[in-house]
Amino acid sequence: MTPRRSVTSRRRTPSGAQPEGVPGHNPWERYGWVIQSVWLVFLVFPVLAIWDGAHAWWLRVLGFALVVVFGLVYALGAQHLDRLEKRCAPRHGWGAAYLAALVVCAGGTVPFIDVGALSFLPFVVAFAMFALPVLWSLAVGVVSVALAVFCAIFVTPDEGTWVLAVIVFAVGSMTAGIRLMTDRGQQYESMSREFALVAERERVARDVHDVLGHSLTVVTVKAELAERLVDIDPDRARAELAEIQVLSRQALAEIRATVGGLRVARLGDELASARTALEGAGIQAHLPDDASAVDPRHRIVLAWVLREATTNVVRHSDADTCWVELTSNRLVVRDDGRGLESRPEGNGIRGLRERVGAAGGTFSLTTGPEGHGTVLEVTL
């Protein structure tokens, strides 16, 4: 009777503007009210009932006018509520007003067609199901069915009245089911958008942590080195300070790219950066020179893991040596430092677990042989 669009069919922003890349306004949408109002053809039954009644001509004209006004209110109400829904504007207030007008018009025909006025109830029920809040719309449906059954039992217990009662019940059940399914669909879409937003926030937080953690660790190490060299080797200290400036600019660019969703870690770059960070911290680095042995499908994930792993070695391990092993789908980072020492996992390790798990891989972090050092292993 008054079918309701799903929010996905509109694909609009809250302001009503079309998102970029989506075709413009569909010119045929303005004729949706025609389909919604096609059921008004069944108003021919109250029209025939008024025509066959033994009333003065002016009373018949008044009855026909009430039927016409009912049809106009129904069609205009459906069109108006549809426009409000497209604009994401409140519509329940207007829905109640239109519904009240429909009830008044239908009630006004009782003196002319008596129980035949029940033929308006399917329209009233269908309109209410999509114009009112769920509980109120269900209440209108229950009251309408009860009224039709009451008339069929106590007022005019003939076959025609029972047919009207069955029709009212069928229309109420069908439109109630559509309303409930539509609302559930909208709730699902809303939850999906919320989940996507949460996932995006977690991605940005994880990437920002990985980028900043590594970059600031390297900057700190080089700043400490430059402080030690400023009196011993001023030229080397100036070179370290120049590198700090370069690293700071790179970190700022990476943060901007990460927030924009454009940051992609490259395994070859991360190998070179890891070597610089480890050597700057005075840790002997044993890293492969070439990342070509790694499957291209796994390089981005392993690059992020290598970045965070070497950052942790520099910051927390107190190690003298670090080894990195790479195969087509596996990364191992070992050091000879003080091991895990029952320390709780930080945000970086949790982020790595999530990143590797999302890629369908396995992640393990253990203390090395004889309780010395740390071994981080990722297999994809």
C-alpha cells in the first residue's frame, strides 16, 4: 500500500546531497507515489455502496466527496512522507496528522454505507504501518482488526463483513511484517556503518602507533648519539642532526598519509630503516639485504611487523645483536637481550596480533633459549 524504501536504495548523505561518484537524482523517483496509490482503485466499493444507497442526491454528493478527499489525503500523505524520508526529516508528526484526516473521512461515510465503511480500514492500516512509530502502528493494526471482527460478529454477521475482516487482518499482517523487516534492515545497516567506523579508527590508531613508535625511537637514538658526539666529533654530530631533521619530516609525511589511508609499508624500505635504527642504538644487525624472496602478497604485512619488532628491540630489549630471517611467507626477529620478563603486551604487540590475524597468519612471541632474548615469529 505504502511501500517504504530501504536506506540503501537512496545512498544519500544526511544532508541529502549525492556522494561523489554516485549518479545524480533519479527523475523517476518523483512518480513513486503513483505506485503507492494504485491500491486506491479499491475505493470503488464504497463509491458503489454510496451510489446504491437510498439517500438524497446531495447526501450522495457529500459521500462521494468524502471518498475523493480520502483518496487525495492518502496519495498526498504518501508523497509528502516519502519526501520527508528522503531528506531524513522527522515524519511521524505529519504521519499522525494525515492518518487522523483519513480516519475522519472514513468515519464520515458511516451514515451513508454503515458497515461498508470498513472497506477503508485496509488503507488506514497500511498507511499507519509506515507513518507512525512501530508500537503505535501495531496498535492501529490491532484496533482495526478488532473493530472489523466485532462488526462481523455483532453488527452485520454476513459473508461480506467477514471478508472485509479477513482483508484487514491480511493487510495488517503483511504491512507489519514489511515494516519490521525494513526497520531491522536499517538497524543492520546502521550497525554495519558503526563497525566500519570502529575498524577504521582502529586501523588509524594502529598505523599511527607503528609509524610514530618507530620514527620517534630512531630520532631519540640519533639525538642521544649526536649529544655524545658533539664534543668528540662535531662533523658526525652535525650529520646526525641533519638525519634527525630528515626523519622528522618523513614521520610527519607518513602520519598525514596514514590518517588519509594512503600509508603502505614497503619491506625493502623497512629493512633499511631497521638496520639504521639498530646500528644507531649500538645493536649489531644481521638482516637480509634483499626482500625479493618474500611473496609479494605478504610483503606489506611483514613490513609492518618488521617495523614494530625492531622498534621494540631498540626500545626494550637491551640487546647486543639482532637477527632477522625472511622466507616467502615467514618472518623471524631474534635478539640476545633480556627477554620478555613476564611484561604485559603493549599496544604495539596487540596491534601486530590483530594485523597478522586479519591477514590469516599466525603470530608468536616467546623468550629465547635459556631464558635470554626474544623470538618473534610470523607465518602467513
